[in-house]
Amino acid sequence: PGSRAEAATWRARWRIFHARHERPLLVVAVGVVGLALVLVHAAINPPPRPLRQEDIGAAVLNSLEHAKPPSHASTAYEAVRRSVVRVNGLGLKKESQGDVVEGVGTGVVIVDTGIILTNMHVVAGAERIQVVFDDGLEADADVVGIRPEHDLAVLKARKIPDDLPAATLRSTNDLAPGDEVIAVGFPFGIGPSVSAGVVSGLRREYGSREGKRLLTNLIQFDAAVNPGNSGGPLVTADGEVVGIVTAILNPTSQHVFIGVGFAVPIENAASAIGMSPF
């Protein structure tokens, strides 16, 4: 009987204690459980180590290895873009006011004072010649030299943009069939347009459609070119000019590209103004 009375007394005391301290006890219990969870999480997931320079370098290298590089054609075009000009052959028409564009071709700046190479057939018969630079500047130009045997003309622009760059010229001595090339110009007046291909052959000959002229020692290539590309640069994957686009071969009556283009080697083109390109 004595032990039962003691047990009842303890239970009564616990109920009184619990009733008085229920909320603090609940807070303590929650805190203990939370602390246990934090300790378990820390044990499972240790804190990250500090970021080191080696980690940054590895991340940059990984990005570079997986980044898509620009194409060879894009790189080559960017190298020559500012040196390519549109060449307009202008004439007068009785029924119109002022000059009208009678022919469109392409040219490439080879001296930063405004010396431009193009094809002779682009400017032949024009009453006035106009060039349009990459930044949109329009300027009249004068013919200061011709090489009929290579269908080349040298122009001198009367005004030029600030910081006009000359294209980088490269010898064709190590040019080989299969080398990548691009052609830049204004086919049908659209452009500047870029097409890519390869050197198909060297030391080719081409007779004009009228049979008046035989061009020799030409570079054959398969980058698409059409009327309006004449006089534009043939450029290597490194952005260096190796030729001046001159003709396309199409045995049909349609004077459009079917896979065979020709360019005058840059050595011949540079000699038209009495300069060594290298």
C-alpha cells in the first residue's frame, strides 16, 4: 500500500510539473530534434572546400574545349571584310535624271591610300565609276592602270574612309588543290556575299565567251560566284588574298555558276600596278 501511494504521488507531481512546463519542454524537444538533424546532415554532406585558382582554370579550359569555334569561312571573311568594295559602273540615260548603275562588280583594296583591284570588264565602257566601302561611304574612282591580258583594272578612290585597311596578300606558290578558299563579292548586286569552297586546280586557261581573249595561269575553284563577283577577292582560310575572281565557266547560254570559277593569281594582279605583293 505504501508503494502505491508513493507512485500515485509521483504521477500527480509529474502531471503538475508537465502542466506548468509543457510549452518549454516542447521547445526543448524540438530544439534537440533539430540539432540532431543538423548533425546528421553535416555528417552526410560535408561543407564544400574553398574555391582554388586551379578550379577556376579547369572550368575555363573545359568551356574552351566545348565551345564551338567560328568556321574557317567566317574567320576569313572577317579578316578581309573591310577591304572589299562594291564597284558600280555608272552611265547617263536621256530619260533619267543623273547617273544610273549600268553594271555591278567587286573590288578589293590592296593599298590603304585607296588603290583598288577589280576586273577590266567591270569598268569597261562606264562613263563614271563609283565604289562603295564597307562603312557605306560612296566615292568616285579613276582608272589608273589596266592589264588586258589578265582582265584587270586598277582604281584610285577619290576619297576613302578613316583607317581603311588594305587586304593581306599571299603568294600562290604553296597553294594546292583542296585548299579551302572563300569568295567575297556582290553577285547580282547582292552583298557583300560569302561563299566557300576549295581550290580545284591551278594553271588553268579560260577563253572568253566572245573568243576575244585567252586568260592563262588561272586558279580554278568551286566556291559559288556569279555576275557581280567579278573583281572580288579569292581568300584563303587565313583571310589572305590569293586571287581576283575573274570568270565562270558555263557552256550553256545561261551565264550562271555551275561549279567552275576562275581567279587571276594575286602575283599577276599586283604586277598590274608595278608592286610586289610580298
